[in-house]
Amino acid sequence: MNGYLSEIPNNGRNIESQIMVKLLQQLCFSSCELPNISAKTSTALKPILATDVEMDADNYAVYQYKLYTSPVLDRFEYQCSIDRGEVDHWPIEFLHPSKSRVKVDKEVYKSIEDFCKKVYNTDGNVYANPMIDKFGRCAVNGQTYSSDFNSTDRGSVVKALFVLKDSNELQPYFGIIRFFFKVCVTLTYDTSNGKKNEVFENSLAYVTWMCFKTPQIDKTTGLYMVNDAFYEQDRVMSPRRFLNRCALAPTGRKGAASYYVTELPR
């Protein structure tokens, strides 16, 4: 990246915007278009299991999308098992900066609690510890992602698989990673010998999802446009749903703030 920066002519001011102009001019954008807001996930993909595929750092997105959208007998339960971490050879590594035993606010805790109840989907009680360990960066799917909790937020814009409202379907959307965290979840069951507790540690991310300015690609630039508003749903997710890092560039248009989104090269 340093070599790339040194080759860019600049006036010594506001280098970030100049880099973005070059990226917009030179990058070859993904041929896999995002769907319209109302689109549904295709169920025509060939079934594929995590243990059936050898991980390929250059093919994470394809592997991941097929895995999450596999038309298995109970696709929702299959997706939940991936979110719980019940999958082989799909590591998540959290990186510094970090802070241990952070008590989250009520809004964040509600999102964590709702996520855990959904993915564990059990008849027993599900309790998420309100004390979490926070992290600023995460290595997953062949890339290192940042967040607002890091000293720099570069790399915190992400394209990831988002749960559509009022359904269990997943589609690619753009979001901003606020922080990564580990949380302990306790499941309590009634058994013939009394109550039984099981404790699981989950590696998750807190992401806010950006609203599209329009659901179609901008004809002038060939890019999607988002604004500074966010969808109020499903903010907790597994980093395994991340598809690619992205960058935002102001559109310069009048009215409410809006941005072009471009995917960064791996």
C-alpha cells in the first residue's frame, strides 16, 4: 500500500479523498451485484457442507455465500449452526486493540440477547452475559477488518450477509463495523436430574447497516449509493458473514449526505 501511495500525484492535502478518486477510477468492481431491497435469495445453489470444502483464501466469498444459502433440509438451522461456530476449518481471530469485561448499554445488550436467542433456538433459557470482551480488529475469510473501536476506522466498512426483515433469508448489504466482541452465553435446561447449564463463548461483531439511497446502481458511476441512515435491525452477527472490505466516497450531491460504495481489492 505504501508503494501505491507514493505513486499517486497529490497536492499535499486531503490525501484520503485523492486516493479514493484513484480507486474509483482504477478498481475492477465485483461482477456479483447486490440485489434490490425486495429481492429474495435464490435457492437453486447446489448443497454444500463446511466439511466438504477445502478452504481457499482466494475463494472465501464464493465458499461462504454457497454455505450460507445451501438449500439443506433446514436452512435456517444450518445458518444458525454456522453463527454458533459449529463449523470446521473456518477460523475467526480477534486482534488488538482490546478491552476486557466491558459492560454494554441496554440497546447493545438487547441486540446481543435477541441474536443469541435466535441462533440457539432452544426450549431452555438463554442468558447472554452483559460483560463482553471488545476488540478493534478481526482476521476472517482471508482479510483483516477494522472497526470504530480501532484507532483508525479504515477497513470498517464491509459488505456482508444481512438478514432480511421478517424472514430468515440472507442477502449482501453494506454496513459499518462498530466493534468485535466475545460474549459468554449460558443455556439452562430442565433434565430428569434437575437443571443443567451449558456455557458457550461466541465471537461476534456489532454492525450498523447502511440504507441504500436507491436500490439500483448509479448509472453514471456503476456504483451503489448509500446514505447516512441505518436499518434498525439485526446488528449482531458472526464475522463469518463478511464478504469483503469496502470504502465510501461522498457523492457531492445536494441534499442529505450520500456516498458511493466501492469494494476494495483483496
